[in-house]
Amino acid sequence: MNNNLDLESAIAALDQYGYDKKHSSDLEQARNKAQMMKYIDSLDFNLRRLLILQEAVNELVENEKRLLAQHENIQTYKTKIINLSRQFNISYDEVLQIMKQQENS
């Protein structure tokens, strides 16, 4: 019977932990603007610190946008190489070799 009580206590504790994680104001749990606002408000930052936070977030957003654009450009470039290899019926690596030779001459 003691084992059942221990098991029930453990399950109750896990349930409570799951509930707390869902309803916490933790940034990791924030998935929308309202939750983010609640978390940021809980930090109780003054205007100066909020402006620094805004600047940091803006930099991170710009960096993520730049990385995304770079990734898209690379994918486009790879697709163009694949299309060239199909057009001339040669392998991807052969297209790269030809491009490298053209670059060197």
C-alpha cells in the first residue's frame, strides 16, 4: 500500500510540474505576443533596460533574417547547378569543376 501512495505522490508531482510549466511566465514557454509581453513585464525593467533589450532583439532579428536569406540564396544556387547538370546531362560535380575552371581562367 505504501508503494501505491509513493506512486500516486510521484504522479501528482509530475502532473503539477507539467501544469506549472504550461502556466508559468517563463520565456521558454512563451509562444505568442501576449505571453512574451507577460514575461517581459514580469522582468520589471526600467525604460533604459527595455531600450537595450529592444536593441538586442532587433539585432538578433536582423541576423536571423540575414541567415535565412543566405540559406535561401544557397538553395537557389544549388538548384541552378542541378538544372545545369540536367540540361547538359553531366553530374553536379562536373558542373562545379567546369565553374571552377572558368573562374581560374
